[in-house]
Amino acid sequence: MKKIFLLLIIASEIFAFFDTVNTFQADFTQTVTDEKNQVLTYDGYIVASKPQNAMWKYTTPINKDVYISEYKVTIIEPEIEQVIIRNIESNFDFFKMIKNAKKLKKDIYLAKFDNSNFIIVTKNKLIESISYTDEFENNVKILFKNQKQNGSVDKNIFTPKIPLEFDIIRD
């Protein structure tokens, strides 16, 4: 579970790979491939803003909203009317990690954190994909499309909208 939240943090801030980028918006497709080569595919979009704000909206195969702030992750799952709120307790420093990412070849970088490797692929100075192996040995790849950098972002988008009737679980 720790790696899932790490991925959310990384993905919410990966746009900071370029010092001049303050906001990032994109559609995404996330594939998770297990050891039997079974693939789960998720689609949605992300809106992120410095310093550490992100909203991931999963649209298929399920609806789920994930809000990330500096110290908290809020996951809203409408299909089961549940909200999970977790504090982030990590010494993870994304900016230090990405600053130390090693260029493997043109547009391909390797970033390391907590014994995990993250492959970051760029194209035309935009993040195109992030790949890594999660704590369950699944291969995860997130492909971004329709990326926009430094556009106007309403900061209210990062405030979770929790329906009153939903159960709230705090970790």
C-alpha cells in the first residue's frame, strides 16, 4: 500500500521535472500487469499544481477520485459510498529524487526511491509516461495524453467533495 501512495505522490508531482512547470493536466491510461500477464486498465485524468496538490479522477472501469495534498490522501469511491483519508508519513522528497534522476538515453530517465526504480519518459518536454514495479510485483505504466502545462487551475479542484451519506474511514 505504501508504494501505491508513493506512486500517487510521484505522479502528482512528476510535472515538476521541469523547473518552469507549475501546473499539469492530462488524460491518462494506467495499466497494471501481474505475474500471469493479466492486465487491468484504468482511464481518467489528472490535474496537479505545485507544491504538492493533485486530483486524479478515474473514470473507467470504476469511478474514483483521489486527492493529494502535502500530508494527506483522500480517496472517494462513489460506487461503494466510501471515503478513505490517510495521512502521508514519508520522508519522500520528490524534488531531490527527480533532481538526481539519471538520464539513460534521449527522453528516458531513471529515478530511484526506497529501493524502487521509476522510468520516466518525456517527449517535447512533456511527461509521456511513468513505469515502475509495485509492492505486489505488478508492472505499472501510466501513459499521459493531451498534456497541458502551466495552464490556469482553480485551486478549489483540490478540495475533496465528500457526500454526507458516505462512510469515512481514517487511517
